[in-house]
Amino acid sequence: MHDCPKIQEKILDLVLNEIEPHEQKLLLDEVGSCALCRAELESFEQTLALYDRTAELTQPTTAEWQIYESNLQRRFAGETRSPVSFWQQMFFGTVKVPAPVLAAAALFLCGAAFFAWRPIKSDPPPQFNAETAPATTSAQNPLSILTEVKEPAEKTPEKQTEKIVVREVERVVTRKIYVVKKPNARDQSKTVFRETAAEAPDSSPLNLAEFKPVPPAAPTVIKENKP
Amino acid sequence: MSESDFEIIRRAQTGDDAAFCLLIEKHARRVYRLAFSFCRNAHDAEDLSQEVWLKAHKSLKTFRGEALFYTWLRQILIRTFLSHRPRAETVCFDEFLFAENTFAEHAERKILADKVRQALSELAPQQRLMFLLKHEEGMTYEEIAREFECSSGTIKKSIFRTVHKLRQHFGVNLTLTIL
């Protein structure tokens, strides 16, 4: 019994050679016996023949094939150059870097080179002149503890001067150190450092009982004259 | 695989580019034809076929010689085709219609080419590739199904739809012939 839908399902397989050789003859007999199935087969064959013809007509010419093949080989040769060694690549290889990144890196390097090689100005430390320097008070000078203290001339057998540069406020202050040598031999080597407040009257006698040690200001001593 | 093919591949695997160029010469046209049928654009086809060859060169060392070289190459080709994105929406099928043809021939080819382009452009890339692998490459349903990791029934249905669509676009009518 001829079953058109069932046969037509197999027609495309027949056209596309998906039917076993022993089945092909049986199927062709079936198709031949039915006009509709035969029409279906012919239409499929015609469709594929037209497709093949189109594909054939749109193929490149011999000259175009040659161009294509030479392009392919050229591109292939460009992509697969002989491998370079690691060191060759390190020193002579090129690295693709985006232009903005490259520009930023160049700017950074230029800036770093400028700051590294610019001449460093070393200003000499200002010399303190006790005669010309203005007198400072505690109100004017926040570092009043380090201000100049003048002691009576008769009590200053030796005078030492040292320069203290306080880096934090960029100010040079002078401290005068009076060394009082007592006639007592036991106390001869005793040195008293006094740094008094500015409000202390100049004429007041030196009261060592009120002596307080210097708070740890940790000043940098640049130069010191030792007795 | 013939001895000469095996020898060429062995040389290419050791880094002999001249040997690989011989492989290109041997199979380039077949790859290009399939690429052109798939994307319907000469520029895309050239890009695609070149990509296939570059991938083949990179993974040539994985070829163990258990199958034909072209069978191995076709697997790369299928993966490359399916991951390919066309460079433009506009497709141009008639770039190789020859200038020396007469106007009538040219017109006929253009019409046919347009019909094929229209029919194939309505298909999904996978569906298009299934049809090409069957009709142009002569692969069996099982082989295609293995590549696409689906059943052979799915492949069969897909190809039937493609041929049916082509038939519609070509305007092929069912002409009943009375015996």
C-alpha cells in the first residue's frame, strides 16, 4: 500500500544519499508509482541543482584564486615568523601600548628626571648677631624658653654661644650658656645651664634653687664651641 | 591518509612553514568555498578562511593523525564558523559574477544569487552550516550530529526546512507528470 507522507519523508534522504543502496531501489519504485511523490522528488532535485549552479557561478576565477592564495600565504607568513628567543624579545621585541598610557608614562619619567637632576640650593645658615638682633619677648616669640638671657657681666667668666636651628618654625634662636665656676674645688667642674623665661628681670640674681631642667625640645645642634 | 600527506603534516608539526603552506595550497579552495557559501560575502569569507588556517597552525601539534587532515580541519572550521560575526549587516553575494559575461547571463546569475542569499539569510547560522555540511561536504547526518552534539533527527529536520525554504525562493513548483 503506497503511503505518500511516509514516502515523501524519505525523498529528501534519497536526494541527499542518506538511503542505503538496497532501500534506494524499493523507494524509487514507490516514488515512480505515484505522481505526487515523483513531483516532490523532482522539485527537490531541481532546487538543489539550482543551488549548485548558483554556487558554481559565484566561485572566484583562476586569477582571483591566485590572489586569494597569495594573500593567505602572505598573511600566514606574517603571523608565523620564526620564533625569537626570550632575550631577543626582551631587548628588541615590540610591545603594543595604548597611546594615552605611553604619553602618561613619558610625562611621569620626564617629571621624575627633572626632580632628580635639578640643582639643590643649600642656603648657608643665617649667622646670629647678638648686637644687631632684636630683643625678643615671650609675647613675640613662642619659643620664649630659648630666648636670650643676659646675666650680670661679673658672673660670666666664660661665655659659650651655640646656634640652635629649630627646623619646624625655620627660625634661628641663640642660647647663651653661662658657666659659673665656684671657688669651691668640688663644684668647680659643675656647669649650670640656665634657660629662663623672658619675663624674668635682668637684674635679678641667679637663683639656682628654682632651676628646672630643659624640657626635651630635642633641638639640632649644628655647631658648638666646647670649652 | 597518504604517505605524502603524513610526511607533509609531520614536517609542518616540527615547525616547517613551507610544509604548512603546502597543506594550505591543498585545502584552501575547499575551505574558502565553504566559507563563502556560509557567509555570502567575499571579504568575510576571506577573513573566515584565514582564521581557520591560523587556528589550524596553532593547534597543529594536537593533530595525532587518527583521522584525515581535512576531517580534523573541518572541526576547527565548524567552531570558527559558528563563532564568527559578520563585519557588516549588508551581504554581497554577486562579487564574483564575472565582468566578461553577457548581460543576460549576468542578470540570470544575479537573480539566482539573490534568491539563494535571501533563502539562506532567513536561516540561523547553525541551520545554514548543517545544510552546507550535508550538501557541499557530503557529511552524513550522524557525522553532523556528532559535531553539533545533537540527534541526527534534529539535523534531518533542519536540512529539510532549509531545502524547503530554498525551493520556495527558487519558485520550484510541483509539476505533476502523468504517466
